[in-house]
Amino acid sequence: MIDKDIKHEVIIEDGKTTIAGQRAMLLSVKTIATQQKELERLVGEKWGEVVYEAERKAIQEAALQIFGLKQLDSFTKGKTFDKKRMVDTLVDIFNCAGYGVLKLKKFDEKKPYALVTMEKSTIPQEYEKRNSPVCFRVAGILAGGAEAVFMVPMKCKETKCMSMGDSHCEFEISRR
Ligand SMILES: [Zn+2]
């Protein structure tokens, strides 16, 4: 189900950048952090939802393409999917993208549920210490990826963030 030729690596050629076969653009961390801060200034605490939803939708679609699936409802019960392998694939791809080092700590395929940590988180390093997490972008990516793996609506909540003084970021992924 997962194409053996799947391109985990980042390819940059002829004005076109791809990550795992998906068109991508490289933005500086400063640009992303500045955009986030400006969005927060403009819309208040809802800024995180905007970033989260944009990533969730985009990554759900990209992950489905990576797995050769068209949309969530294309799931057919007759097929067998190695969910753990799908998750490992997405973690590998994610770890090429510069957000930090993602690690799967708990995985319950039946619930479905996952606990992941992210060390050396990039974006929190652009913030002063604060009382709320800043990795909504990553949470959205994880929710979208989880939806492609489990084929049901999923949500992701950041429970620890380096921006709050934690040693790493931590995310819980569960059914929506
Ligand atoms: Zn964080």
C-alpha cells in the first residue's frame, strides 16, 4: 500500500522543491514566527485555530496521496493497512521538515490514540517564555496525518511546549 519508491527526502531542483513527492516551499523560521505573532496580535487567541486547521487539511490530503488513497471515505474494510508502518513513514517525513525531532511514545491502534514528543522544537525558540503553547502548526500536521492513517476525524492537543519552559513539546492525538 505504501509505494516502495516513496520519496522521503527533500528534493530541490529547477525551482521546484518537494518533500515526499509533495510540492513544498522553504520558509525561514523567522518568517513563520513573525507571521504567527502578527496573526495573534490581529485575531487574539484564535490565531492557533487558523494555523491548526490550515495544516490539518493540507496534511491530511498530502498524507492520503502519499499512501495512494484519495479521500477519507475511500477506506474499504477489505483492505489491510499497517497503521504503525504508516505512522513511522509520516514521522520520518516530518523529521525532514525542520520543526524538530518527533518521536512516537504511545500508540494504540484500536482507540485510536497516540502520544508523541518533539524535541529541539524550532518555533518555540523564536518566542519569549509564555503561558500557552505555540506549536499549533505541528498539532495541525499531526491531526491531519492521523486522519489519513486512521481514516476517521482526529484531533491533536499540545500538552507540553518548550515555549512554556518544558524540556520538549508533547502532543496527544485522539478521536475528534
Ligand atoms: Zn511546542
